[in-house]
Amino acid sequence: MNRFFAAFLALALSAPASLAQTYPAYEELYVNDFADLLTDADEDEIRGDLRELRNELGIEFTVVTIGRMGDYGHDGAIEPFATGLFNHWGVGNASRNDGVMMLVSRYDREMRIEIGSGYGDAKNAPMKEIIDNVIIPNFRQDDYAGGIAAGVDAVIYDLTGSWHGEYGAPFYVKAWNALMRIISWLGSWIYVIAAPLLLLPVQAYRRWKRNHPRTCPNDGSEMHRLDEGWDDSHLQEGQITEENLKSVDYDVWQCPQCEHVTIEAYRAWFSQYGACRSCKFRTLEGDTTTVEPATTSSTGKQRIDYQCHHCHDTYTVWRTIPKKSKSSSSSSSSFGGGSSSGGGASGSW
């Protein structure tokens, strides 16, 4: 009797957890950016590639981003959630089972490329290579749009042997396009190399100006710049915090005759810290969370939590995310009824 009661109690406790598992409803076939990782322009570009793939070759490929799997009652690995979502939506042709889903769970910091059962195990390794070498490096730089777009291109090429826009094109067209891509890639690197060279004169002038001797305004004596160990005694606590956070660097010049002190501030060119509304020091850090993603029918909400590392002031700012523009792709209202047996690959960052 006790064993029966224990089994009944365990079943009763586990039932709510199993009932809590849900899946989001898709808004269109190509891009469902529930986590709001993509701009409208990003979505349009990716959507165009995926629509072309479906229209030309009949392959359904959908990109999905979510905040976290826990929002849908899932606690565990991404693989069963991705397979369940894939089958719940029915991605791919029902007879060929050749659908593809790229799922990104932003705050779980996990992603998966789920493929239809028609591919067997043949695409598991290539999908893993694309995730590790193409997508994840971008995600680690918080470039979600770049990672997703590059990943979509790489998956399409692996599945079809062609880049988007080249389906059915003769060899010489593909060869020419490949040459143009190489030239374009080299062009990007030229800009990467040239940009620092253009900054060199600016940096040289700034360094010269910073190191140029100062004259005391009181007696005309040449002032001496104090080293980091001594200049802290002349800085305010907030200025020291700025230096520790590397948002601002200070130079302290002192006259050896009258001991007049001049303090000069040099803001970092690239810093994640802004000016605090209370203490005014550049010690404010913000953490952005999308509370309600925008959809085509409603605006979303974004919360920015600010914290000052000097005066410890904290406050929250709410921003409205504009509605997403509706796409003509919504005219294709449903997937083809395909299924997955769990094939694909996963990654984390």
C-alpha cells in the first residue's frame, strides 16, 4: 500500500512539470526572432535567402531565436527541445523530411541546427563544424546577426553545393561569383588594415600632446608628470574608480617650485561605461534585457538596468521596441509536415 501511495505521489508531482512543456507558435516560415536579436534589415536579408531556397529547391529552412527554453517549461538540454519544436511545427517536406531549423536560445547561451530525418547522420558533422567555426565565434563577440547570417549561408552551401542566387547556374557563373567573393573579402581586410593606419596620425598627435612638457601658470617653471603611484593622491575617489575601470585615464602634472597641480583627463576611445546621472563619473554600466519581444502585431519591452561602480546608484530604464514589419512571406502559412529524429548538431558560447 505504501509503495502504491509513493508511486501515485511521484506521478502527481511530475504531472505539472510535464504539462508545463509548451512550444512557441510560429509567425512565419523563415524567421521567427522571438528574442529580438535581428533588425528588420537583418531579417529581410535572411528571409530572402531562405525563401529562395524553398522556392528553387523545395527545402524548408527556418531560423528561430528565443530568450530561454525555461520560458516554455523546458529544463534540460537543447537537443530534445529543438527536436520537439521541429516536429511540432512540421518543418520540411513530409515525404523527403529535408527540413532544417536553426534554433538560438540567447540566455541559455546554446544553439542547435536540427535537421530532418531524411538526412540521416550524414550532416551531423558538417553542421557541428559550421556551428563551431562560423557561428559561435560571432556569438562570442555578441554579433548574433552576423553569426546567424553567416551560418545560414554556410548551411545552404553544405546542403546544396551552391550559394544563394546560384541554384542551377552554370559553372562559369559560380566561378565568377566565387572570384567576386574573394575580392570582396580582401576588400574588407584592406579596410581593416587601413583603418589603424589612418588612426596613426591621430594617435601620434594625441601622444605628443599628452607627453609635451607643461609650463606652470604661476611661475613659468617646467612641470613634472607624476607616476601612477603618486598621482592617485591628487585624484578624487571617483576618478580613481574610472582609472580602475579604464574608462578614463588621468595625468597629474605638478610644479616643483610652487607645487601647483594640473589634472588632465583622457577618455578611453572604446568603453562600456557611461556617465552616472548622480556622481557624473564615467562609472555607469548598463545591462539590457528584452522582457517582451516585438511582434508584427505588438510592440515589445526592453529593460536596461544601470549600476554605478562608484556611488552605487542603481536605476532602471524601460524602452519600447517597435513592431516588426510584416513580410510578404507570411502568405505561405504552414510548413510541409516534415519531422526530425534528432539529427543535427549543437553548440554553446
